[in-house]
Amino acid sequence: MLIQRGDDRSQHLDRRLAFILAAVAGSLNAAAFHAVGFFSANMTGNVSTLSSLIAMGQWWHGLGYLVIVLTFIGGAAVSSLTIDLGLHRGIATIYAWVVLAEGAMLVALALVRLGMERGHGVPFLIFGLSFLMGLQNAIVTHISQARVRTTHVSGMATDLGIGLARLIAMRQDAPVGEERATVLLKLRLHAGTIACFMAGGILGVLAWRWCGDLSMALSALPLFAVGMAALQGASQPGPPRQGARP
């Protein structure tokens, strides 16, 4: 799931990865909003709020939203630089290692947050989650060549609408050809990803109400499972994988 890249990836691999990571992103985004009233992955909303505050002359209040956006960008940049460096050195499992690193940082974030005063821990939580969401979105964007997003629901909803329009525009009496099958596969990907993001959000809020900050550590479990499964699969004998040097 985290080894093949770009055109070497099947729709099945893209769906599995998108559904799992979208559920994690939805869980963290909704739980954080439920807890402190901020979105860690909704950059559209954060930039809109920043624009509104600047327009009203409330520059100081808008500074926090600017930092959220910059932190998200920083997470994506760190992720991309790490992946590019790993691929350049022939580390075919670099995506798995970055996912495992995300899970470890998520657990660390939860533990540090537990030791902080509630008020002081709010910026730490939001900026930490924004960094990790940027990091995660860059992973799936990189490995799928931008076919998959896990934190950007606006883009997924747009792709879903475009796919529906293409499906409707096709002749209803035409045989199910390659183009129609491709559109249907993309619709499954985008609709399923949005559904998993929403389901993850529901579970995230319920988990937060049950165990508070420790729910972030629970959200890291799927990341560890995906990363370890990829490492285990890469260790099995088989043909050379893309990204690895001969």
C-alpha cells in the first residue's frame, strides 16, 4: 500500500490508503474542533477567517490563523523533502517510514498535551495537528501523483461532482466501456474517501469525549498498522520495487 508509486499503483491500493488516512484525518480534525474550536486541516476555512480578520483590522487575532496555515505548509514541505531524499537514496519504504513517524509524533503530541495546562495546550495542539495533517496530505499526494487527497474534502467533492457529470453525459444506451469503468472507479474513490472522513470525524469526537487527549494516540494506531504492514510486505522476497536501486 505504501510501496508502489504513481502509475504503478492500482485503484484498489489508492482506495485502501485513501480510506484509512481520510478516517484518521477526519477523526483528528473533528475531535480538535470539538475540543478547542479550531480546525487543524481546513485550510480553506482558516484562510477565509484570516482574510475576514485582516479586513476588519484585527491583525493580531488573525496571526494565529496565519500560523496554522504556515504550519500546515511546513508539514507538507518536511514530508516532501523527506520522501524525495529517501527515494533519491533508494529507500523504497520511505513512505512507510514517514507514516510511522506521523504516528509516533501523534502519540508524542497526545502525551505532551496531557502534561500541559488546558489553556496553554490549545496552540500546541492546533499547530501540532496542522503540521501532521500537512505531512499526511503530502504523503498521499506524492505517492498517488495527486490522485488522492485525505484532508481536502473540497477537492474531493469537486472531483466527485465532475465524475457524476461525466457519467450523466455518457450515452445511457452505450455499452459499459473502459471510460465508463474508469469514471465509476474514481467515483468510488472520492465518495468513499469523503464517507471515511465523515465516519472518522464521528468516531473521533466520540473517542475524545470518552478519553480526551488520549484519543489522538488511538488515531495513531491505523498509521502504525499501515506503516508496519508496508515494511513487512517490502521485506518479503519478490521482484524489485519501484524506487529501489538495483
